[in-house]
Amino acid sequence: MATDDPPLPAPGALRALSAACGLDLASFRAAHVARCVDRAIRRTGAFDADTLAALVAREPEQRRRFRRAVAVSTTRMFRDAQQFDLLAGLLDGLYQGSRPLRVWSVGASDGSELCSIALMLGSRGLLEGATLLGSDLLEENVALAHERSRERLTPQERDSVRFERRDVSTSAPPGSWDVILCRNVLIHLSSDARARLLRRAVDGLRPGGLLLLGRSERVTRPESMGLRDAAANAYWRTA
């Protein structure tokens, strides 16, 4: 933790906050949690982390705000356009014409990423029969993703899109995937949770499938995980 970061609350207060907000705060980076707690205390006027925990447990709006801050639900359509350009350029290597594509969006938030993928595949004639799944930790995000997909996509485009609530640090959806987008998720997790999620993502890729991380995220020694570089922040599964 950097010297200018606020201190992490005591273990008992962290457990109380975890119970109050319904998130395992130990799965997130300590510095990130400390900053979220500090900002929430300042915003609400709570005396300390224990008082904040009681407030979060008691007031649904404060619970919602704290959860979204910890889970980092910031997103938008075609966020990081360069990465979408990269993905578009790699699609020919993924699509063999024998079967529809399967795409998993990890940390789907309000569905912007998955809706962007649906529009991109549709523009290339690759959406028919495709399976596009978005997973998010927060049930409120899943509800919002359903709502936003109705606003952004035609009924035909929505046929390929599905959203679910899932803690991706502890489980992954069944089946194998041609593309897994795990962008700007790993940077907020603890080292143990990050390793678990990365392992699940790699295991979920079919051989030859593509893992796309955020622009500030890297896989250390990708070959040790059965990956090889495809481009910056992008990796093919080799086996």
C-alpha cells in the first residue's frame, strides 16, 4: 500500500463491512478497499469503519453505493476503442465458419461491453447463433444490464445476449469460450483472487481461444498458463 493511502480498517471492522455489503472485501486489493472505505466515511460522515458498516447494513442506498464503488462498475459502450479494433482484427483467426462464436464478458457491469460486442459481431455477420454471456458480481448490475440491452439492441441482437449474477473469483460458467473479455477486473483484486480468476478464465478458453485483458493488465509468464501473446493485453490459449 502506498504511503499516502488511508489505512485499512481493522479485521473485525472489515468483516462487519463485508457482511453489511454482501461482498468479500478480502478478495479485493487492500489499497482499493481502504480508499473505498475512506471515501464512504467522508461522504456519509460516519465516525469509523464500524459505524459505516452499520450504516451500510441499515440503508439500502448506502449499501448500493458502497458495493458499486468496491466492485468498480464504471463502463461505457466501446470503452477503449483501440481494444475493440484489436478484437475486430483478430476475429478472422477465431471464426472458422463451422460453429457460432461463444463470448464471455467477465465483470459485465451494465452490459455496455457485451452490447458493444453484439453490435460488432452483427456488423460482421457473425452474430447469428452466437452465445454472448455477461457475468457480474452485483445483482443490481445484472438487472441494469438487462434494461440497457433492451435499449441498445434490437430483439434479434438480444437473442444472443444473456446476463447472470456470478462471483467469478469462485466459479465460472460451464462450457468453453472462443473469447473471454476480462478487462479492468484483475487490477482491483487481491493477488490470490486474481490468480484464481485468471486460472478459471484460461481453463474456460477453448484451445485457440482469445483472452483479452484491460490495457493496464498483463499475464506474467503466459506460457506457464498455456497462453501465448496475441497482441498487447491479449493472449491465445495454446493447449
